[in-house]
Amino acid sequence: MLKTLLLQADGGGGYSSLILFGGVALVFYFFMIRPQQKKQKEQKKFIEEIKRGDNVVTIGGVHGKVLSTDETTVVLEVDKGVKMTFQKTAVSLDASKTPEKETKK
């Protein structure tokens, strides 16, 4: 009886482990790799579409209004009369689309 069980377990082990490995790879792709690629594509599109007047936040947390842009840099006004130049890749998100904190009255 034990001999029969061992022979049955050994016979189909190659295909079932291959199918299991393929399933894990698919799950990994759809839950890890694909969403990251989509996020990178959206970030690249956002950086290419930055224009004068946009309110943005840099990766360092600096909030500012876009004064001018060129191929690789963007000039932000962070305070009245204070201008700072950043690489476009340092701009992380559009500040007008972030949820603002509600102020209590």
C-alpha cells in the first residue's frame, strides 16, 4: 500500500510543480510588475505635460508654482519672489490633485 502511494506521488510531480511555478509567476507579474510599469508610464506622461501655472510638489516635499520649463528643468516659485530651479524628474505630483487637509473652524 505504501509502495503504491509513493509511486503515485512521484509520477505526476514534474508537471504539477511546473504548473504551480507558472501560476506563481503570473500572479507575481499581475500584482507586482504590471502596476509598477503603469505607474512609471503615468509619471513620465505627467512630467512631459508640466506647463506654466501648474502647482506641483517635488520629491523633496517643496510645493511651488511652475514659472517656466525647458527639456530637462523646471523653475518653481516657492514663495513670493523666491524662484528655484529643479530637474523635471524631481517633480513628483500635481499639487492641485492632492487631497487637502480640512481646516476646523
